Amino acid sequence: SCREQPIFSTRAHVFQIDPATKRNWIPASKHALTVSYFYDATRNVYRIISVGGTKAIINSTITPNMTFTKTSQKFGQWADSRANTVYGLGFASEQHLSQFAEKFQEVKEAARLAREKSQDKTELTNPALSITSHQVLPSPIISSNGPGEDKLFRSQSADVEITTEKERLKKMLSEGSVSEVQWEAEFFSLQDNNNKLVAALHEANANVDQWKKQLAAYQEETETLRQRVAELESQGAHDSSSENNKEELSQTLEELELLIKAKDEEIQMLKSQKCGRWEAEGEREETLQKLQELEACNAELERRLHLAEQTLAETLAEREKIQNEVTKVAEIMDVKIFELSEIRQGLAKLVES
């Protein structure tokens, strides 16, 4: 309301004790909520309030009898006899827990002073009272409604009843499991981390699909390279006497070398990218195996290219050797023809003589 003003606010995961077992914690929301201390100047009352959606998750009036207990480095709890429950708060850090606990102690002391001041005013305005302020604790009346029962009202003015209530609450707190409290406090932070891991896994899967497509394209290009190498081998097997064939073979070899170099660069790029992005182990091993197979194919292609180059060089050398032999035979034939023509001329002269 407008008469209440917040004096301190923080964020924490809110829990309430299970009313059935009095041991387990029930989370009040899936996310951290704003938890605030409010001061009502009109009634001189301090309250802890936390709202989730349209309903109040915590609405606890602080009394001098309350105690805030730290059960772990990031978790604390207090009992509210008016609400007949125990509230638990899980904080993001130990510092936030300490700040909340210090503020709880300050507000508790302020509530005690306000109660004593109110008792003093009551004694001054009612001089006929026969009991002191230390014997009567002015606090609101608590109502508890059980299923199928009429409303029962009890007063907290008796010291014996307060002691019994405090003992019951201490027993309830001592029965709580510390490990369960810590687990509940860390549960939602683990959920956030899990959501981040799931998003990273989806991204890795998308990258793996993209790399699969790239590998398929590389396999298709590798098959094309194999066909070109086969064509080169078939061309090298034939003795080509045309200079144009030699130029075409040289150009094809250069193109193949450029393609193999480009594929090697792409393989190196994939290797540099795979370590930072692959999270799915099975997909990574399969992709690595395919990359190794692609490297082996490229090595085989390079070997066959070298063989083709050697074959081409040998073919050109053989062709040059044959041309040299043909030239020599032609020269010998020319000499023989010249000698034969001289013999014919000599025979003709003998016949004429």
C-alpha cells in the first residue's frame, strides 16, 4: 500500500517448507524474485514481501521472536508462526546472503524497540493493568483453519506458549536436510547452465550439418578430379605428335594442382575450426574420418598426377627419340640414294662406251 515504503530489496530464489513432511523444500517460483523489506509508518510494522505474478509469495511480519539462520553459504531461512510455515531464500552469492541477514537483524531490533514503545504507551493509557509489559507481548491473533474444523483462535501473550512455539520451530529447522537445501538453492542456476549447453549443442549440430554438406561437395569434386586424372592417364598412354595436346595436358595439370591446393587449404580451415565448435563427439569422429579419407584421396591424386607427369615426360622423350631416329634414317636414306644415283650414272657411261 501507499503507506508502506521499501527500505531494502534483493533477488533470491524463494522456497517454503513442505507442510506434510516438514523436511523438504518446495520452490515458490521457477526464477529468482525480488524480496523486499517494507516499513509501515502508520502501524510501525516491518514486513518481508515478495510478489510472484499477481500473488504474494512472501508476506511475513517481522517480530522480535524471529531468527534468521544461515544454513549454507548461499541459503538462509526463518520461521513465521503466524503463517505457520518456514521460508527459505537461495541467493546468488554469500555477500547477498550476508546483506539480507544483517538487514533482518536491524529490522528485528527495530521491531523490538517499536513493540516496547507500544507497550509503554499501553501502560500509560491503562494504569489499572496489573501486569507488566514483560509479561504480555502484544501481537496479533493467529488463526488456523484445518479441513473440516471450526476456526480456532489462540493468543501469543503467554510466555509458556511462546517457549513451546519456539521449541517446535527449532525442532522443525533442525530436521531440515542441509544437502537438500543446497541442492534446491543451486537447482535453478543449474537449469540456466543447462539451457546454455543445449543452445551450444544445437549450434554445434547446425555446424556439423553444414560441414556434412561441404564434405559431400568435396567428395563430388574429388570424383571429378579422379575422372580428370583418368583422362590424363589415357591421354598420356597415347603417343601424341601434336603440340596442342601437349599444351592442353600442361594446362590440365596446372588446373589439377590449383584444385588440390585449394582443397588442402579448405581442409586446413576445417581442421582449425573443428576444435572450437564441435561438441557432439560422435559427429566429430565421423567428420574427422571423412576428412582423413579426403586427405588420403588427395594424396593418391597427387601421386597419380606425378605418375602422369612422368609418363608424359617419358612419352615426349620417346617421341623426340623416335624423331631423331627417323631423321637419322632419312639422312642415311639420302646418302644411299645419292650413292645409288652415282652407281647408275657410272653404269650408263660404261654402257655407252
